[in-house]
Amino acid sequence: MFYLWQEQYDAKYSKFRWIKEQKDFWLQSYFLYESLESIIQQTLQYPKYQHVFLLDDQRFHFFHFEIKKQVDIPITLKDIQTLILQKTFEANQQTKEVFLFSVFDDIFIDGNPQKFLIGKKWEIHCTLTLIYANRATILAFNDVYGDIRNQKKIKLIPKHFYTVEYLKKHINLRDFLILDIEDSMAQVLQINDGQYQIIESINFGINALMQMYKDAWISKYRYKNMEEIEKNVLAKNLVIQTLEFYVNMLCKWLSDLKILGTTVFLISPIMKNVHFIDIFNQTYRKNFISYIVPLHISPDLDTFSKQREIEDIDAIIYLNSFPPEKRGLE
């Protein structure tokens, strides 16, 4: 049994999507407008549950190491643990944050892709990623649980971590952006050669676009279809102008970060506005010769007998990363 706490980043108001396993109702989702510290306290009420926190990616630091080795005898678990220990020692010289977990990726044995290292030998080439959490986040958990790393029922994971892995493995992409537009903030993650490079956010979320609609007196056209908008030429022009302004601001921000020119996967409730997607794609493709791809919950993902919101994608991908018998569902 588990509770999954997905952080929705907001600079002013803390917000969590709470997904809990209920045998008779599958996975139920709720929003809680509470601080991380308050959420941690609530977990004490459910000691028998596993608590998985998909926390904002900006709370984490990522260290990548390319491993090239000639191994004459099969690799053991002890060999892997020794290698991780060596690399955490190197990473610790560069940061004061707290090590959480590690992942081996892009494993090749004698040039052939493999899923695992244990038992392999000869020419090994892979990537080792070490994930660290910032001290403020760790302190919030330690104040309640002691050393959080000793708590088997508490897991801390970057919110988009499994989504990045999903895109790499299922769509076979190595270079892309994830653009997450939430109520108050827009956040972008740059993935280069399959590795985290940049995580940035700006105070330019959905609320900013909605305020533009209000200022232009077109709030009621927020999610109307094109046929309805076409009936009012003035409203149509205002809708298009407002969306174009908002999209140009987003593109300028991305351009200032110098991370354009690759496919952008968009995660946001704003995707319900089809006119936004069309204008964003046209503008982005015209200026940067690439595409905006709405990241929907695809048919190959188990949604646990319910229609899920777009914002659920990170949690759904995380749960689908395990075999059905290990997802916590009875």
C-alpha cells in the first residue's frame, strides 16, 4: 500500500497532488494546499503505507559519470557498490548536498546494449547518475524521521525523473526539453545526451495567461472551440493576439536560456486549449525548426481503470515503471 505525494511547484503557495491507493476505488487523486513540512507530518498518521514523494526537480542535483572499463571476471553486486562509493566520494568534493540514490544507464557490453551490469564482463561502457537532494529538503524530513535515508517506507524522487527515463527508452530520444507549465510557474528541464543539464523556472504560468484573458475581457473564451470563437471576430482576434503574446514570451525566455532548437515535451493543463498548442507549435517551429509535443497519457500506460488528468502523467509513468505485481496494488 502506498501514498504518492506529487509536488506542484508554486513560489507562493505550496501545492501537492495526493494520490492514494484504495482497494475498492483504485487510485484516488486530491489536491492539498499545504507546505512540505505539513505533508511530512501527515505521513506519520499512516505508518503502514509507503510514502513516495515526487518532489520538484529543483530540489535535486545530478552528477553524471561515464564509465569505461575492461572487466575479465563477471561483475558482482559488491563491485557495483564499490564503484558507486568511489563516485559518490568524487561528487561529495563538489557539493554539500545529500546523496539519495544512483542509476546505471546506457549500458553496453562489447558494444551491445544490455539492461543490467551484474554478471557481465569484458568491455563495459555505461553512465552512472548520482542523485542528491538539497539540504533544506533533507532537513525537513530529518526533523520528523531522523536520518531519512534509513527510512525504507519514505522515497524522495525528482518529479520528472521517471518521465525523462520513459522518453529516453520508449521514444528513443537523447536530446529534448520538458516544459511544465503550472498555475503560477513555468519550468523547463533540458536533457542533453540523456542527462539533466538545466532546470529553470519563471513566474509565467497559466495564471498569467488567464489574467491576459481577463484584461482583454475574453475570459469566457478560455476553452471554447474555434467555431464558437469564429462567431465573434473581435473576440477571435483578441484570443489569437493574447495567445501569441504569451507564446512569444515563453519562446523569449527559452531563447534567453539558450536551450532552444530541440523537441519540447509539454506537460500542462493548458494543453486543453487547442488554440494555444497550435500557436505555440507554429511559433516555435518557425523560429527554432523544431516541435512542441503535448505529452499525453498514452495507451501503453496503465491508468488504473480511471481517466487521468494531464497533470497525473509523472505519477502514472512512475507507477508504470514497475511490473504490475510490484505497483503496490492488491
